[in-house]
Amino acid sequence: MDTEKLGQLKIQMQQFLNEAQQFVQTIPTRDLLAAISLVLLTFLMLLVVRLVKRRKLNTILLTGLSGSGKTVLFYQLRDGSSHKGTVTSMEPNDDTFILHSETSKKRKIKPVHIVDVPGHSRLRPKVDEFLFRAAGIVFVVDAVEFLPNVRAASEYLFDILTKATVVKKKIPVLLLCNKVEKVTAHSKDFIRKQLEKEIEKLRASRTTLSSADINDEYTLGVPGEAFSFSQCLNKVTVAEASGLTGDITQLKQFIREHVKA
Ligand SMILES: Nc1nc2c(ncn2[C@@H]2O[C@H](COP(=O)(O)OP(=O)(O)O)[C@@H](O)[C@H]2O)c(=O)[nH]1
Ligand SMILES: [Mg+2]
């Protein structure tokens, strides 16, 4: 029975192949070659454009609530000092440079474009302007004054993690617990868990919105499971820093992981 069917299929295939062959033979060889080379060329060009685009992304966004320490981190990365208390940031700090700790290196190093986006909610739409070019997002959290701000921080983070650009382009996010030189700073594991819990609550309340409100947003996590950052399509990692003392090794590692020197 089965062998009979197989035989029939074989005959059909043979017929199809013959017809295809005959059809191809009716096309002049020159045209055929031209068509094939056109397809190959297009494919090659798309590949090159993609590669170049990927490599060109050199923007890292510093985001997070006001007071979390973004501006101090920005100056540490650029100048190797905190410029303590000299600036109140309403405009984004936006500059392209070689990290301060890399300035002594002999070989040529690719500069990083770092944007410190003010955490004030009125200025947050600024984030969108830079998202398209972002190779990575750093979400800075004040590890000392964490609990009073956990709700606000989670809301901001939730907005970032559900942005279509972030999800579709799988932009990696670093949750950077800052000010860890203080003994009263919470641990990064505690901070991660609290943020997950808070986002879980937000997810429950926000999915009740009508889908018409959600035009440019993606949903978070796995339905029916408690939220954890590991469910995000983009990579979300947690690290520690102290902008004030210049302890920013993990931040620099994240930057150089996504903007190759
Ligand atoms: N203890 C401590 N304070 C910090 C640290 N980084 C920033 N700060 C302080 O936190 C406040 C807000 O810092 P800033 O960089 O302006 O935060 P931004 O609003 O996120 O840009 C300033 O008073 C800083 O001196 C840190 O690592 N440790
Ligand atoms: Mg600032």
C-alpha cells in the first residue's frame, strides 16, 4: 500500500521536474543568468546593509528616576570624575567619547555615544528619540532610597520594557543599582525581586486597559506566571555601581559588550 503511494509520488515528482526543466529551457540563458545574479546581488546588499547598521549602533542610554545618579555616572564615564554638585540636569547630557579609562590605550578605540536622559516625567518622551539608535539601555536605580521610589521606578521601567522598539530590536537592558558604597544600600538581588514584584502588579492592572490604548506597546512576561525579568525577549541583567566613588566597572563592561571598542 505505502510503497504504491510512494511510487505514485515519485512519478508525480518526476513529471513536475520534467515540466520545470522544459520551462527553464524556454527561457534564454542570458535572461536566466541575469535574473539569478540580480537575486544574489540584492541578497548580498541586504546582508551588507544589515551588518553595517548593526556595527554602527553605538548609543547607550542612561535612564532612571531623577536623583538615581545618571549625571554623575555620565561624568565618571567621560571625565573620570563626578563633578559633584555642579549640575542640575534638565537637558539631556549627550556626548560621544572614548571612555575615560580607555584614554591611555595605544590602539584606536571606537567612541561611545552616551545619552543621559533626565528622569523627570515631562522629559521622558526624549527617550524615544534615542531608542532607535540604542545598542543598550542602562536603567539606574538608587539602591539607598530604593523603597520609597520602587513604585515610580517600576512604572518607568515597565514603560521601557514594553516599548515596541525595545522588544522588537531586543535592546539589552542593564538594571544598575547605584550608590552601593553606602552601607544602607539594598542588595541587587533584593532590588531585582522588588522590581519584579512591582511590575507584576502593574502588569495585572495595565492589561485591563482596552487594547486600543496600547498602540505602540508590547505586553510583558508569560500569562499565568509571576513576572520575572528572565521572561523578557531582550536580555535584562542586574549590576552594581557607585558613581560617586567611581566604581563603575560593571557599567563599563556592559557598554563595551554592546559597543565593541
Ligand atoms: N552616595 C552616593 N551618592 C550619589 C552617587 N551617585 C550620585 N549620587 C548623588 O545623588 C544625587 C543625584 O545625582 P545625579 O547624578 O544628579 O542624578 P540624576 O538625577 O539621575 O542625574 C547627587 O546628589 C549625587 O551626588 C553614588 O554613587 N553614591
Ligand atoms: Mg541628571
